Amino acid sequence: MLANVLRDSGCEGVMVSPDFACAMGMALAKLEQPIGLQLACVGSKSTINYGTETTIVFGDTHVKEYFDVSNIDYYDIILGTPFLQCLGSCPGLLWPRDDMHGDIDSLQEPPVKFT
């Protein structure tokens, strides 16, 4: 499955869109306490009500990761600082850069799988 992924070292979370989570068959867990989400833009607020856990496969590397399920725009997945630190890597080293900023990649199977 093709995914629009944002690697964002300035993001404090790891998020997946509800549509992508459902398409991948990820089991969603309702949070006991919703979490407020405030972005850097005026009026840009949301609430996180669900979470999910899945395994991301990079070749021989398997990473079990928790995702907040959030109504993110354009992207299917945002891999923020917690995930990047888990790999001990910085955004420019995870995948080859395909633009001047190195923030946007389209992930294809292989090399990356969400299980």
C-alpha cells in the first residue's frame, strides 16, 4: 500500500490518519482521556480520541510503534521525533531525500511495511 509520509523532527508525536489506519486494518483503541492537539497555525486545533500500535518493517528492522490517530491533512502518517529517536537517526538518513527539504516521501512496499 502506498502512503504519504511526513518525517518531521519538529513534531512531538507519531500520528496516522483514520482512513489509513482503517485501510491497513489497524485495531483502534479509544483513549480514556482525549488529548488536545494544537498546531502552529491560528485556529488549527484537534482532539486525539484513538490510538493504535503496529509494527513497521524496514528490511530486517522491526519497530513496534504507538500511533495517535488524528485527522491529519494530506499525509497518511507523520513520523515525529519519538520515532526518529527510536531509530537513532535523523530525518535525512532514514530514506533518500526526494526534494530540497527532505521532508516528504512516498513509501512503497518494499522497503517499508506496516503490519
